[in-house]
Amino acid sequence: MSEDARRAELVSALGRVRARIADACAAAGRRTTDVTLVVVTKTYPADDVRRLAGIGVRDVGEARLPELRDKRAALAGDEAVTRLRWHAIGRLQRNKARATARLADTVHSVDDPRLVPVLARGAADAAEDGAAGPLGCFVQVSLDGDPERGGVRADALLPLCEAVATAEGLALLGLMAVAPLGADPDRAFARLRELSDEVVAAHPSATAVSAGMSGDLEQAVRHGATHLRVGAAVLGPRPPLG
Ligand SMILES: *Cc1c(COP(=O)(O)O)cnc(C)c1O
């Protein structure tokens, strides 16, 4: 596909997603400015990230460290790209967490207290590289208790939030979750909202909620999501994992 055709395709898909978000916000009595669209670029080429930056996207999400590293390197020096915020949304392995924290502006998937000191070291690396602020962190909570899919169990949520909030160089932004497979996303995100209320009671500034993907962003907005992680609805069918 030509550069112009791909760009036009992204412009129209992004417009459709923004319209869905606007409709969902209107239905929920919320302002669109309170919802951040993170376009999940995992498995799509670096050129798509560059095109997105050129058509007004500010936030992109990557799931795996090698891809995050390669894309940042490939796009270094591109003017529009330098304004992007990079979100790490995939499961964090402890041996990759430090490098991830160094390269990302925000991490969505903190789900184990053993990650906290490692992320703090990566945040210190980033500060030495010139990063302006702390590393924004979402604690990922499991809504189905299935450890295979990531997320801390609800009964261990508050101690993990406390560990993130008190770690040097990390800022607790709020909670992240993925709706359980086959479950009603409305119920899942309603539960997430309750857990978020508990976290905010202990950490008043941790009001962010990362929830909602291509298929369930309306339900997420209805239940207070502030960050939507949307891939396929913007970028089209996902290329297979390499
Ligand atoms: C891939 C991914 C998304 C985006 O999913 P789409 O269905 O492409 O919108 C969101 N969140 C996480 C954690 C992901 O891994």
C-alpha cells in the first residue's frame, strides 16, 4: 500500500474511534478531554507509529521490550515522534523491567511487588538520561484471579499500590485491567471501578483507570476509564506476532 493510502486509512479509522469515544463520553456525561486514547502499535511497523504521530496521536502502547526498543531507535530524531508518550502495556518480566522503565513514559502492568525496586532502578536510569518526571505506573489488577493473564489478585492490591506510591522515582497513577475472556465487560469494569474507589481512598491522586480495548471501549468509558488501549480498531487486523 502507498504511503498516502495507508495514511488516509489511519486518518479515517482514528476518526471512527474518536467518534466512538465521543459518543460514549456523551452517553456517560463525561468530557472527552478526561479520556486518553493510547493507540496500541504492538506488531505494527515503526512507520505506522510515525504516521500516527503525524496525524495527531500523542500516546502509543507497546507490549514487548524488543519492539519498544527497536521502534524508539528507528524513529529517534523524527520531530513529531519526539512528542509521543510511550506506554508499556504488556506483562513485565523482572529481567526486562528495568530496561522497559528506562524507555517508557508510563507502565500499565505492574502486578508484582518484586517489580517495584527494579522499575525504580529503570526510572533512575531514565532520570539520568534526562527524563523530566517520575515514571507513571498503573497497577494491573486481575478481575478473574487467573494468574496466567497477569494482574495482582484483588486481595493483594492495596499493599502493591502502597509499594509503588512510596517508591523513589515512581508515581502511582491508578489501576489497569483487562476484561476477562468471555465475561461481560460491563460487569468487569464495574468491579474495576469499585477497586479503583478503594485505591483512591488510600491514594487520592491515583484516579486514573486504564481499561477498554477495541471491542469494549464503550463499556470502559461508561465505568470511568481514563485511558483506553486501542489497537486493531485504529490500525486494522494485527500482523501476526513475529
Ligand atoms: C493488544 C492489547 C490491547 C489492544 O487490543 P486491541 O483489541 O487491538 O484493541 C490492549 N491492551 C493490552 C494489554 C494489549 O495487550
